[in-house]
Amino acid sequence: MKTLDDLLGEGVAGRRVLVRADLNVPFDKKDATVISDDGRIRAVLPTLIALRDAGARVIVCSHLGRPKGAPDPKYTLAPVATRLGELLGNPVVFASDTIGESASASVDALQDGQVLLLENLRFNEGETSKDDAVRGAFADKLAALAEYYVDDAFGAVHRKHASVYDVPARLPHYAGGLVLREVDVLKRVTESPEQPYVVVLGGSKVSDKLAVIQALLPKVDKLLVGGGMCFTFLKAQGHEVGKSLLEAEMIDTCASLLSQADGRIVLPVDVVAASAFAADADHDVVDASEIPADRLGLDIGPKSVALFSEAISSAKTVFWNGPMGVFELAPFAAGTRGVAEAITKIDGFSVVGGGDSAAAVRTLGIDESGFGHISTGGGASLEYLEGKTLPGLSALES
């Protein structure tokens, strides 16, 4: 695939460049105008700065949240435009629509080196439509705003959406630096990981991670399972899990995975069990095999942290996706913190697989420099590891 460097080499001064970014950032629960983690905005800055400094007229597009194909003030990108301008050191022009009058007028008025952010792509039903014609019609109008297209939204490359899949078919297209780095890192942990290779998986559901477990199990030395998904595995071993999160339909699958793993799947040996899903709920540490019937597990316990940390300590490659517990609530954050800190200490290469894992690193104040790479794409990272064809990457390669 052609790269951003290829485009810069061709010269972009005065040319309109459409950049698909992933600015799907979280907002503070108490103030919907305050961005709680601007990591994804910072990740695309090198591409935007390179284009701006080369004199391009930069048009940025992104989605935010899951609006229903129509404008919704709750999901406006206006606060993102403000923050992007602060990080760039120059105000960012904001268009109040994506392909309407505001977008057209804003693009026409752009000067060399200026940056414009279009309103949320998903305010248009054509962005996510499964109908090729509907999606294509939206892509036609979006592509008409620019002369070149750069995809630097790795977090969206697993989606067959208009701005990711259809627009590059309509414009000369290039991969941004972020996409290239992500692909390079994921190739490293799938094609030639240095052994010992340890994968740490957490999050809510086994079903969400089943395909990646099946893909990675033959390659790993240890697969450490925490988070809500561990309780279905514990149930498959015959243990009582109380009111903990459980996917009953996945119990047999978990039993099968355990039998195939030859001891390489490592489960928690203790958990923090609470009376309710709340920060002020009664809670204590219990053996993973003895969770009271009226309690639910909300974090892995200290013995499990020690067990997982020991497995991690000898690794040369670690891939981590998914928190070990409900890290947003202080009483249930120690498991995620302990495992994350163990990963930062390895003498090897580590990857944080985006999504909630990346959010946990920042929320818990863990030094990001301790990790080899923090991905911006949780779902995209997992699908790449599963071996799936990602629409956005295939579009850049064509």
C-alpha cells in the first residue's frame, strides 16, 4: 500500500487531503463536554502535522459513538475540534455537517496549512449502511470534498463503512503512519513473536474473545484469563461462581479449550467478590473455587496477580487485551493495575491491545512509556489477530 510519505513526496501544498481519523474518544460521565481520554486524538497528530506543515488543506473526518444515522447533539464532534486545535496549536475549523452546505463552504474557504474537522460521519445513514448503493452514494459526496485520501484510523479498519472502505476506491489513497505502525506491531505478535509469548485477556465475555483465543492458543506459552470472562471458564471447571457474569452457552466451549490447552490457559486462583456492582459494596477476597452464591466477582485477587505476574515476568512478548476487573471502581482496580505494572517490567516487547486496556493504563496513571506499543484499535486489533481480512486495509492495498 502507498504511504503518507509517498503522498508527501508527491507534494500536497494547496491540495485538499481527506484524513479518516479515529476520534471516537470517551467523555466525562459528569460533564458530557469534557474529554476524559484524548489518546486517540494525540495518536493522529503526527499525520495531521505533517500534512499541515507541507501546506495541505486538511479535511478530517471521524465517527463518535453510535448515533442512529441522523444528527444527535449527544454525539457532536465539536468538543473534539476544540481539543484538536489546542493540541495542534492552531484553531481547527469545524463544519456542522459532513457533506452538506457547512462542509462545502468550509472546504472552499480552507487555506493552505489549515485543518478542518467535519461533523460526525455517523450522522449520515450512508456511512454504516449495509446497502452498497446507499453507502456508495454517501462515499461519492464525501470523496468529492478532496483530491487525496489518507486513512489513519486503525480503530475503524475492521468496519466496511463508507469512509473506510468506499472512499479510497474513489480517490488516490494512502496509509497514515498510525495505521502502518499498528500493522507492523500486530504482524510482529502474530507472525514472529519472540518466545516465551504470553497473552493476557480480560473483559466481559468469552464470546467476544473466542476467535482470538482459538487463533492464539497454538502460538502462546501462556494465556492468562481475567475479567468477567474468567467466570465462564471457572464454571467449566465445575466451580460455583455465584452471581458473577456468566455465559452459560459458552461453558462447554470453555471446557473444550481447557482440555486442548495442556495447562497453558491460566485462570485466577482468587477473586474479589462483592455483594453488588458498586464502589461502596461489601467485598472481600475469596478462593476462585469458593465464590459465595450471593456474591459476584469484580476483580482478580492478590494471589492471582502474583500468579499472573510470575508468568509475565519471563515473557519476551506480551499481548494484553481487556481489564482484569472493574477498574473504574477503586476497590476493584488492583488486579488490572498489578498485571499492567508487571507487563511494564518485562525484558521484551509488550502490546496493549487498545480499547478498555488502553483506557485503564491512562485512568490508573501507569507510565505509558513502559509498554512497547499501545494500540488505538481494540476490535480491529483482535480481528487482525484472528486472521480476518480487514476491509479498511484491503481498500488501501487495492
